[in-house]
Amino acid sequence: MPLFQYLKSFSRLRTEKNRKRWSALTTYQTPHKPFLMLSIMDLIAQGSITQPSIF
């Protein structure tokens, strides 16, 4: 997948927007989802993840 498609996909990730749960530092959204996706992509590139499911 070309880089611009990854950027487009990452910019459209749905995040939980709860002002009571998340602070202004995270713009009131879940901060971990993009990091989780990058970590999974890195593990796939390393060959650690070989199955289509992660438990």
C-alpha cells in the first residue's frame, strides 16, 4: 500500500471522544489507537505476526 493510503487511513481512525475520560493533552480522544496500529504493522514487518488474527 502506498504511503498516502496509510496516511489517509490513519487520519480516519475512529477514536473515543469523551471529555470526561481524556484530557486536552490528547484533544479529548483516545491516544493509543494509532500507536497500536503502528506497533502491529512493525511486528508484521519483523515476522512476529504471521496469522490474520491477534488475540
